[in-house]
Amino acid sequence: MKKYNLLVVDDEREILRSLTLTFAEEYEVFTASSGAEALEILKQRKIALVIADQRMPEMTGAELLEKVFQIDPNIVRIILTGYTDIASLIRAINDGHIYQYITKPWERQELRIIVKRALESYELTLENQRLLNELRVANERLSDENQFLRNEVNKDLQDTDIVGQTPAMQDVFEWVNKVTNNSVTVLLTGETGTGKTLVARHIHQHGLRKDRLFIEQNCGALPENLLESELFGHKRGAFTGAIQDRKGLFEVADGGTLFLDEISEMSSALQVKLLQILQEGRFRRVGENEYRQVDVRIVAATNRDLWTEVQKGRFRMDLYYRVNVFPIHIPPLRKRVKDIPLLADYCLKKHRRKLNSQANSFSDAALQALCRYDYPGNVRELENLIERALILSSGPRIEAGEWLPDLSSNATGMTRLERLQRSEIERLLELHQGDLNRVAQDLGVSRTTVWRRLKDYRSQSDPTFDVSK
Ligand SMILES: Nc1ncnc2c1ncn2[C@@H]1O[C@H](COP(=O)(O)OP(=O)(O)OP(=O)(O)O)[C@@H](O)[C@H]1O
Ligand SMILES: [Mg+2]
């Protein structure tokens, strides 16, 4: 089978015959003796190229080729014309988008070459269109998948309710609301478990960027070089194991939000790179020379006092000012005791289904006990306590019991949780050779909290023990 169908159009039989002879060997040749007849054939056959004589009664070649262009702009259009038809030739070229005009009489071999070249470019055009189309389909699919993944990722984020009615939390809400409608850098501070991660997600979910990605990276979780390539990406071969180019989280989060948790843990080299992103919006992948531009909103968090870190020379002062543009401090749970019943109830509703529990309220005694405790692990600890209570209780109401921290109990009457806390505090105390500040820092609680605990423990086992030293 021949690859291409050609259509030749002329009202002179002689010319039709001659053209058919010229091309019949290589192509399938169709003939028409008028424009109307040619259009009829075009309806039925897939034609790659049309050669039309300009001078025909009723419809000129140029008029015909204009129609051919309308039917399928890819069909190659060649016009045959006498030397004298300059005016109509110009029109043919302008309106009919003619590939080439051939003057009569023509050189047979020359015409063959022209047609051959024209068909080559026809083939390329079709191939291009096919590829473009594939690309478009692939892109659409990718963008669907993207959307899907984004939704999957965001599903986890859906529940970003922040519970709290105390003035302390109202302040937090007020500050949070000030940053949802812009992309200002936010620094969240607060002890462990106070809700920094929750607030970061909330800011993203309720902000301008909610339809883009929210990405979290704990800066204390990876060694420096791994963290660098995680955040900024790398070029293939930048280091052993870099087997291909890789995007970093800044690029992945482009348009969205990057949550940098434990930002104080960043090495000084990475602090420089972060500073550059915050100042100029640009960075370099590891092993690359060119800069890349990104638009990422940064939310950072720390449970250390960043200013102290600056003073100790562990955190760059210039970066401090860039990160600390809009600090939001989340107070520890013991400073908002009135929120405890609300939070307890919220946690109960959050976990009861998953734990297949019947419980839907607390006894008064249980609530009172919950409010008496001081939660060094803050809301996370409260949440854990409630999960535990849901597992241990069987009725519709959670009673005060073994699962609750009981501050009035003495050392021997300690709950398991308290025993765990005590042994952890004592382990750290030994590790840091009695330095209460460092113990407190490791636990993410204040020095006073540690001190109070120790006092309780020691007075229980040794009434003469003095912790005021
Ligand atoms: N105000 C709140 N309302 C509802 N849930 C809360 C609130 N605060 C914290 N939580 C819940 O408590 C748990 C701990 O919070 P989160 O992980 O955000 O703390 P964090 O400050 O990021 O802790 P860390 O410093 O250890 O990373 C989470 O399950 C979170 O959903
Ligand atoms: Mg967190």
C-alpha cells in the first residue's frame, strides 16, 4: 500500500493524465476535474496533498485551496499557474496558505522533489501534533494525579481545629488570623505538645495557599548534609549516592507552605542558605551553580528560646530577624487550665470512634483530676491520657482511675506514667550532672517544673532532702 494519497485538480484531461503519470509510482493519485469534485473526494479520502490548477471555471485553484485549508490545515497545498496570473497568485498565497506554486510548464523531476519535500514536512507536522497531543493528555493526567495527591496529603490536615476559650488562646487566635491572608514568615514558639504543628497546619489550611502543598521538615531529624539535600535538592553526581537530579522540599512546596520544625537545630551553613531564600527568594541545589527561584511561605517552630540561641552563637542574628518577623507564642497547658475540660472533651470525640469506645463524657471527679495535673507534655500528654482512658474504660462515662495522674499520691502510689516521668527526669539529671537547666531544656519544660517535680519526689523518699541549692 502506498503511504500517501494525492489529489490533483485540473479541468484539462491532459494535465491530469500527465500529473498522474508523474506520481502514480510513489503515491495513490486521485483526480478531479473541478473544485466541487475535489471537495467531494476530500470528504471521502484522507488526502495528504492537493495540486490544483489556478485557472478553472466556477472555482479557481486558490478558492479551492482556501476551502481545503478550512477542512484540514495540515493538507499540503500546491498551485499550478501560468506566468501571467500574478494577481491571483498573490491572493492564493495569502488566503490559501499555499505551500508552493509551480509555474507551467513544469519540470517533472522538479515537481517530484517538491512534492516529496512537502510530504516530509507534512509527516513531521502530523508527528508533532501527535506528540503534542500525547503530551497534553499526559499533562492532564499528571495534573489530575497531582490534585489527587494534594488532596491525599491534605486529608491528614483537614482536622486543624484549634480548641480553646481562655484569653491566652484567644490571643493566639487573634495572631493566627492576622497571618492567614498573607504569606508573612511565622515563628511558632512554645513547649513541646502545645500545638505548634497544629497551628502551622491551620495557618496553611485557612490561608491563601490552601490549594497548594503543605510540607513539613523537622530540622533536628537529619544530619546536616542529608537535610541540605532534602531541603534544597541536588544535582546528579553532587555526592556519592546522588544518582539523579532531585528536587528539594523548597521546590516541591513552591506556591505552598514549608513548615520548618525545630529550626534552631539547623547548622550554620544551612542557616545561610535559608537566609538567602528569605531575603532573595532564591537558592542553589547542592552541586549546582545556577540559582533557582521559589515562592514558598515559611512557618518555623521551635521549643527553644531562639534569642538565647543567638546569644550563645548557635543561631545567626540576621536569620533570627528574618524568621522572627511574626512570632506567635503558644502558652503551656498549665497556663490555660480552664481549657482542659474543653480539650478533654475534644480529644474524647476525636478518638472514641477509632478506639471503638462507648464513652462520651467524664465524671466530675475525672475532670477535676485532669484539671489538677500540670502536663509537662502539654496537650499531647492530655491527648495520650485520654486515649488511654478510652481503652481502659468500659462504660459510657470515664471515671477517675488508674489512668489519671494523681498529684496527691505519694511516690509509692504513683501512676505508671508518673513513674516513667520520674525515671526519665532522674536519667537526664545524671546525664547532665545535676544541671537543672539542661534537664529542663531536654524535656522542653521550664526549670521550675523540673524543680517542682524533684522536690515532690525527693521529699517523698527523703524528707531531709533540700532542692533549694
Ligand atoms: N488547641 C488545641 N486544640 C486541639 N488539639 C490540640 C491543640 N493543641 C494541641 N493539640 C493536639 O495535641 C497534639 C500535639 O500538638 P502538636 O503536635 O501540634 O504540638 P507541638 O507543639 O508541635 O509539639 P512538638 O514541639 O513536640 O513538635 C496534637 O495531636 C494536636 O492535634
Ligand atoms: Mg510539632
